[in-house]
Amino acid sequence: MRSSDFEARLLLGPGPSPVSSRIREALSRPTVGHLDPQFLALMDDVNVRLRKLFAAGEDALVFPISGTGSCAQEASLANLLEPGDTAVIGVNGVFGTRLAEMAKRMGARVVPVKAPWGSIIDPEAVLRAVKAEPDARLVALVHAETSTGVHQPLREVGDFLAGTDTLFVADTVTSLGGVPVDFAANRIDVAYSGTQKCLGVPPGLAPIAFSAKALERVRGRNRPAQSWYMDAALLADYVGEGSTRRYHHTAPINMMYALHESLLMVDEEGTEARFARHSEVGGLLQEELTERGWKLFAQEGARLPQLTSAELPDGRAEGPLREALLREHGIEVGGGLGPAAGKLWRIGTMGSGATRRNVELLLVAIDSLLG
């Protein structure tokens, strides 16, 4: 088998998203050393541009972790939690469930705040849990729940936690670059993402942001973070915080080129225009599916534009149709996870894939398959 023989796909699933020709060209540029002055300068520029996209303050530490979004998810908890800490975690989908599992593995006592799949976590329920657990080390919510398409509000919880010692963690893997994260305005302490969603870069880097409050916690731990590789105190010296640059690991050079190119494209388009494009295209898809008898799974008023979850009409089995879509039309979408497995499609219109043309291609294919 040779990857050069692979057929091209139109990636309209929950990730990875389509990779543009500019990103592919960036990946092919000459590799330099990970401590080359040119590369360190590029890494600095990546961090500046990520700070802008997160909308984080100047006192935040922002950089891409060498790993996928799940790596950054684990890093966020590994840097903040110690055995015996209490973590209040919103659970309304796969990735809230995963946060809770990771926290348990780190020896934390997890207090779950649950909601049905497809619904938001009630901010008032989170506040009640925190008031009942005033010594909680952190609260974690999934801003964009990729398993359901739910867009979680953050402001009320962030404003409350800002006046406490409890830290606020937000999973923005599917939101960064598609909808505003507003790190500073939402009073987030740690947010993490992945390159393979709305940034349109292959998987392999995971942007993460730490507030000054979170960094104080990292540096004031009773024991070092259990992960050397993901220790933010060590990574800070490599990614450029302070006057010296200490070797930590070999960063994926060409992936950093690709992320930098993506962030240049974000700035060229403008963040507001980019958010508007994702909103328009996602809204069009959801409207067209509804007219065709599909049932949108996520709570009305809290639907992500870039990740649409929808149940097929007339109780049609989703698996065979999804397989036919890939086989006959070369279009990839995702199936449901967990309790939603076998019940729905998860359709991503992310990054360069968020176009009206792609929605039209998908709808034509769906119409032909459903007759």
C-alpha cells in the first residue's frame, strides 16, 4: 500500500477538516532545526497570533503543544490537579466524560454536573456545585461538544469563578477559529484546542492558553506535574516565556509551518468575517436538513454552526447511508458516539471546508442516496 494511491475525500466530518493548498505547501517547506533562530522567531509569531485568536490577555501563556487536542486536554488537568483535589466537571457528551475520566486517573475527586446529551450544562447547576465545593481546584466545561454539536455558554461561570481560587478550564477543540472563545472576557484560566478542526491544519498540534492565575497554580504545586512532557512550567522556557530558551523536546517543525500559515489566513480573512462565514454556512446546512425532515440533535439556541448533529429522517439507519456517501460520493461525515451511536450524523463545516459549495455538494449527494 502507498498513501500516494489514496483517493481524495471531501472531509465534512467532525475532524480532521479539509487542508487547503496553502497549508499543504507550508508542510512541504524545508525542515530546519527546532532551535534554529528562524524557527524560534516563527514560533514566537505563532504564539502572538494564537493569543489574538484566543482573545487572551498579555499576561497569558499561549503556545501550541506538540500533540493532538486530547494531549492538550490531558495537559490542562495534569498541570492543575494533584491527588485529592476536587474537580467540578460538566458532563453532557463524550469529551466532558473524558475530562472526568482523566481527572480521576490523576487522583482527583470528580463532582460531575450532568445534562442530557444534546443539552447545555446549566450554568446555575455549575454554580450550585461550586458553592457546595468551595475548595474545588477547578471547574471544566466543554465549550464546543464535538459529540453532540452543543455550544456551551461560559460567561456566567467564568465571572463567578474569577472571584474565587477555583480555576476555569474550557475545552475549545472544535470552537477555536470557528466561534469566539473570548478567553479573557469569559475569565477562562486554561483553554485548549486542536489544529485539525476550524484551523484547517492536519492533526498534530494543540494550541493551549494559561492565564496568570493558572500559571501561579502551576508554579505553586506541592509536587511537579505528573507528566514531564506536558509540564507547563518546563514548556514555558522552551516556547519563549522569559529571557532564555531551554531545549525541552523536538517540536514538529513542518506542522508549525502549517499552523503559522493557517493563522496568517485567519488574519487575512479577519476573525469576525471568519466567524460570520462559519455561522452562515452552518446555518444554511441546518436549515436545509430540517426542510428535508432531519431532526437537529443539539438544543435549540445552543447549536454550533461548525458542527451539526442531526438524526436521519424516517428512522433511517445512519451507518449504511454514511458508508454509501463515502463510497459513491467521496464525502466523509461522522456517525454518533456513545448514546447517540447509530442514531445521527455529525457534519463538520470547519475551516476552509466551511463553504456554501460544500453544503450544496453534500445535499445533492444526500438527496441522491435517499431518493
